[in-house]
Amino acid sequence: MPGFGAVGYGPGGAGRYRAPPENPNVTDATEPKTMAWTRFGKKKDMPGGLWIKCESCGGMLFRKEFEQKQRVCGSCGYHFTLPGRERIALTADPGSFQERFTELMPADRLGFNDKVPYDQKLAQTQQKTGETDALIAGTATIKGIPCVLAVMNFQFLGGSMGMVVGEKVARAAELAAELGQPLILFACSGGARMHEGAVSLMQMAKTCGALALLNRKGGVSISVMTHPTTGGVTASFASVCDFLIGEPGALIGFAGPRVIATTIKKELPKGFQRSEFLLEKGQIDRIVLRAQMRDELARLLAYATGRDPVAAFKPAPAAAVEAPSVAEPIPEPPAEKPKRARKAKKD
């Protein structure tokens, strides 16, 4: 009796013997390479990444149009996480941002070992993102009003707060007090960085102390909490500024809702830990759309610096985005494969 693979249905017809290759992962080099075909004709290669799926409504979004709308879903208004550099470009006046504290570099003080050692993970993340750590800080102007701007980057280890992030926030607060300028902090983080242990937890006290010193010197601080802002970041500098702003639908809390529900063994209220829920409970001051964030920050900066807020605040419509080019049509979203119709059974 022939062994497994001795009989096949190859080009020679059913039942004709065809010996399997010595290495099943390597095809026979003498066989001609055929093109991929489908039931409806030759398969066309389509570049990937043209469409993305909304995490909220499940709709298909054309990537170019999605990025023109500042990574906001045009159907349901869901605000996706925004990379740090893109956030700065949307917020600051063009060419005004001057990065500071670039000499600060993270280090593996505890010799933390996981599946990948912490020092190797840092090197890989730095190479992938082009950033030294999860926070970018510097000076900028917003509609001509100078300020100190610090933005967290969720792409760097989930925006986790380690010693470099805490030090940059503290130095940014000290710089704002020295220059007599308001401080704006954009939070987007999963919390304290577990790889640095107690060192990361110490940053909570450091950042709160620096903001308290800024407040005693008459400085103004503004915190913008974006999706997600959780853990030790929420429990420290993100929640102790003078003005607390949230983006629509942002998850803001310490422990996650699933952990809380499991611990207290009760069903949580609808929208729990979302910015709308926190606004209703008085934990944040207001919710601002991403398209209007720059205008709102300019108004607050004008109040803080004694300028005319009416002149600084020229609100743009919520849907003020660059329209897609007419000459470049938007391709159709990928459709599901049609199901083969069943043949009617003969009597």
C-alpha cells in the first residue's frame, strides 16, 4: 500500500504517482510559476494600508481622508490616538516648536529582564519610533502666544512614564516658571513603566511637586487628557493642572473598567471612565474636539497671559479639514467575497 503522499492529483491526472519533494517547504524549481487566479479572473495586486477599520463603529475609512481629518472617524467622530509629532504639528504654530531636554536618555537601572531585556526593548523602540522616550517637550507659540509644550507619545512603549518622562515634565514646569509662560501637557499613557519599578512610581511625586511650585510662582498649567490616559499618569500630573481638558470619548482613569468591575463584582455605569462621564461628575472642566483644540488652547493662553481672548479665539468649524483631491478618486472599500449560489435540487 503506498505511503502518504504517494498518490496525488497533479498535472498528470487523478491517481498518477508523484513523489513529494525532499523538502516540503521548497517547490520544484523546474515547475513553471503560475499567476494567482480567482473565480472572476486574474487576481490584481492592491497596495495594502489604503483602508483602516474604525475601532468604534467598525466602518471602513480611506486612510488619506482619515489623516486629513486629523485621525478622527468621519462617521462616528471617534478620536484615534495621535502620534506625538503629529500632535505638535496640529497644535503649535508652524516652525515655532523648539525641542528641549533632548540629552535625557533612559537607562535600565534595575536590570529588568522579561522576554526581551529592558535595555534591548528600549533600543528597539527608539529605532522604530525615532524618539528617545515617551515624551517630547519644548517651547512653542500657539497663535502667536508663547508657551511650554509637552506631549506624550503613545507609540513609545504605550506612553508609559519612566524616569525620563517624569524628569521632562518636571523640567518643563520649571522652564515655564522661569520664562513666565503657561505650560500645556498632552497626556496619552498606559501609566507608570513597570520596567523601572519604584523608580517610575517616584515620578508621580516629582511631577506633582514641580507643578505645585509652578502654581506658587503664579504660573498656569493646562492638561489635555487624550485616549487613553490611565494609571500613574492620571494619578499625578495629568489631573492636578489648573485647567483639565478631555478629548471626546477618551478613556481616563486609574485602573481599567474591567479590573474595577471584577473587583467590586458590580456592573459599571454606561460610559464609565469616558471623558463625557467625567465631565458630568466634575472631574474635568470641558471636552474639546480635536479640530477645535488649537483655538481653545489659544483662548486659555490669552486668559492666562492677559491678552484679548476674543482676538486669540477664532474658532474653526469642527469639520474644517482639507478636502480630498477631485482628480484622485477614492477607491472602493474592500468588499466581501460573494457566496457561491446553491444549485436547486432536482426532484
